[in-house]
Amino acid sequence: MANHTEILGQTESSRHNVIKPDILLKTIEHPVTIQKEADRHKKMPISPLLSLKGVSRIFKSSTTDIEILKNVDFNIYKGESIAVVGASGTGKSTFLHIVGTLDRPNQGSLFFENKNLFSLGEEDLARFRNSKIGFVFQFHHLLQGFSAMENVMIPCMIRNMSRKKSSMDSETILERVGLKHRIHHRAEDLSGGEQQRVALARALVMKPDILLADEPTGNLDKQNSFQVHNLLVELNSELGMTLMVVTHNSELAALMDKRVTIQDCKIVDVVS
């Protein structure tokens, strides 16, 4: 698993130590955007980290069946970033929940490093999520009355890590998301942007292979959204983790390596 100092992939220019003057100027003005332009040239590993095979999801009502996904094949590679975009109600969150093993398809398989996750029982799946996947949602879901550090420590305590190790790891990741000065403040005493950064720290404290974010800036103003966007992109690069984001925010989607949408119950690439 990648650690905090591991950088995944290098661009051609960095390997040859060549930076064009116009790119250098743009990098100073828009560092995250230019970094993602460079990252799009990185080579993906040959074998996928996650692979959906023949996945279908149908919701049944008393009068009809609603087909969301139909026989979907989709590969997700280590270190890449993906934006899932499109209109509300097309199944973006359902797709994310299946990738995160929060929902089971009616048929099909989900492989993680060639292991079929849906062959596992619920307890084993919960252990897998705790160690391998981080989740960030539109609402932060922090526990009121608990400090930022105590909220971030929760996944560590579920894993039966020592309190000392849990505290150290939580403080480290809170510092990384810019909240070192707020670690002992209760959740309800933080601003909306700070609460969402605590939620991001909680998702990352176990150093997961995959971060799944469902409208992570949907409740934030433009300035706080920009901060969270930058953090997501920077941490994707720094930690070498895979990032998948469901979003209606075109600026955030543009920062991802690729964009996909759901069309006719299939996952299709969005062509710029």
C-alpha cells in the first residue's frame, strides 16, 4: 500500500527534467490544473485494481422494475482519478456504492486484485472496507460532541489499533488537510469547510487504496469547494491512491484523469 511519501508515476517531462517556459508560467498560476494535465499522460498499471464484470442492478417496485446498470464491465486502476458525471437519477451513486461494496448487484462480480469481493460475507466485507476503502459523502456525518481527532480516530478504533497509534495517525492526517490547529475542537464548533476536511481525514486515516467521494463539495461554498478540490487532487498524487468522485461540479470533474457517465445503463467515457 502506498504511504504518504510515495508519488505515483512521473510525466515524460519530469523524467527528462525538461519544463517548457509556458508550462512553468501556467504551473505557477494554476498548479493543480497543470499537474492534472501532466498526470493524464501517466501510464496506468497493466492489471486493474478493481474490476466490475457483468454487473447489473435492478430496483423493484410494486408496479415495475427500474434497471440502473446492465451487464457492466469496468476497470479501475491504481492511482487513477475518475469523475462520474451526469444528470441526477441516472445511477451514479448506485454505481459508487457497488464499487465500494455498500450495495450488492443483482448479478455480476466485483474483483479487487483478482479476488471476488461479493463472494465474501458481510463481516469480511466490512473489514475490507475498513482497511481498503475511504468514503466521503455530501454530508460529513461527523459525531456531534466529539472532537475532530476523535472523529478521525473511529476507523482506527474499529480496526483495534492502539489509542496511541490511532491518535498519532489521526493528528498526522488532520495536519495534512490543514486542521492541526482545530484537532481538539468539537465537530459542531467547526465551519462547514472544516467539517468536510475532517470527514476527508477520517476517510484517509487508514491509508486506503481507494477513496470514493459522493458529491464531496455539494454543500460547500465556492472557496471551501476549491480547497477540497485541491486536497483531493494533491492527495491522489501524494498517496498514490485511486480516486473516484461522483459530482455535478464541472471544475472538480475537469481535474480528474478521466470522466465517465451512465448512458443506457452502461458506463461510458465522456469525450471532451
